[in-house]
Amino acid sequence: AVKLDAAKEKDTTKEAAFLLEVREAKTGGSVGPLKAFLEKFGDTPEAWEIHMALIDVLSKRKDELNQIPSWEYLMEREPKAERRNGLAWALSRSNRENERALSLVEEALKEEPENPAYMDTKAECLSRLGRHEEAVDLERKAIGKLSGSTPRDQREDYDEHLKEIEKRRDEAKK
């Protein structure tokens, strides 16, 4: 339809072009079309997939603040440990609602107490709340829980996060 109506004179062509942009944005890392889709088709079955894609794109940009609405959307519809953790991470990294973030990740840890990603999130929450020693200890525990098959770049992320928490602790001591 888009090729046949290159000028996009027909409404169906406009709609097809829009949906193609959304499809490309899911893999190409563009936020605009994904947000436009959600504005237009807010609470449809397809919105779930778009929220997941938006979180993925924003994660690659380390933009946790703008992930929060999508995590909230997913949590409202299906609260699971991984979503609690995702929302807790986004909140804590954005330094928002730190007590709530801690509560969310503690709920996730009740379901999966040995999950290093959840421990990592809890360490971030504790650090944001000024509980730096607990945070450092927990981050070290999370690193110790990583399996031998954990990719090197992911291990490096945990190591960097430990350094961030230690830096916050050291600055708080000054």
C-alpha cells in the first residue's frame, strides 16, 4: 500500500506507513513511533508488546525515568517478580520513590531469593536510601551468585554498579 500510494493520499496508506514505522522502531531503537502507537492505541492487546519494546529501547539508552510508565502499565496488568524488579530498578535509578522501589524488589526476592538481578536492584535501592554498607554487601553477594555462563559484559555491569555504590558510600562519609 505504501509503495502504491507513495504520496500517502489514502487513509489506509497513512495507517500502513505508521504501522511500518512502529515495526521498524521496535528493532531500530526509535522511541517516537512507539510512543505514538501507545497514544493512539493505548490499552489494546498490542500495547503490551509495544511497552516491552519501549522498555528495551530505553534500557539500551540507560533512560530509566522514561521506562517507568511502561513498567507501571505492565505491573497493573500482570504483577510478576521480573516486572516488580524492572519497575524497582527504573524508580531507584531515577532516584524516585525509593521506599516503594525497595518494597517492590523485596516482593520479587520473596519469589526468587537467589536471583542476582533482584539483589542488584535491592542494592541500588538501599544505596539510594543511604544504607550504603548493606548495599555494598548485597552487591558483592549478587556478583557471587552470577553463574559461570553469565556474559562478560553483564559481569562488567555488576562490577561497575558495585563501584557506583562504593563511590556513593565514600561520598556520604565525607
